[in-house]
Amino acid sequence: MDFDYTKYIYLPDCKDGCGAITDWLSSREMAREAGENHHKSTGHDWVLIEKMREE
């Protein structure tokens, strides 16, 4: 289950040269959707980067 506003933020990043697909997002599910949409429109592979929020 995906919980928004956890201790982590997520960045969908294109592995084929486009760079960050969006800005850092607080929802893993939203970040995954952005990556999937990018893949469908461009055919590019992507990766989800996760980091802990800075307090």
C-alpha cells in the first residue's frame, strides 16, 4: 500500500538521457505513474530514485 507524505520522496528518472521526468514527489504511486507514462509516450526506460526527506 502506498502512503503519501511518508519519510521519503521519489523521483522518476529517465535512463535514456531525458533526466528527471518530474520534480521530487511525496507519493511513490504518483512517481511510478509518471515513469510509466513517460515510457508509454517515448519508449524510454526509467528508474525510481528514493531518498529520505530532509527535516
